[in-house]
Amino acid sequence: MSNTSRRGFASMDARKQKEIASKGGRAAHMKGTAHEFTSAEARRAGRKGGEARGRANRERDVEGKPSLMT
């Protein structure tokens, strides 16, 4: 075992994380506090992510660094 902590959410196996996160999501929806994206919000978020990714690619190309996406 490495020197990393075995405590906390990040140290759990993926199946256990998904189970806990799913319970939280269901509880938030039942309580009425969960955020649901409108199609316009989702479109804006996707555009913003695409612009950031494109900007990072252009900056990398100018600096002559190899691509992380192979």
C-alpha cells in the first residue's frame, strides 16, 4: 500500500463512490434543491468548455508542446 490516505471519498472504489453520489443526487431531487440545466444553460456550458479547450490547444501549439490528446 502506498503512503496515501485510505480515508475519504476519493480513496473509495468507483462503485462505492457512484453509489454514494447517486444517493445524494436522489435526495437533492426529492428535497427540490437539485439543479436541472435548461437546454440554453447546457448549450452555454458546452460552448464555454469548447472555447477553453480550443484556447488551450492553440496555446500549446504556439509553445510547440506535444498534444495530450493522441
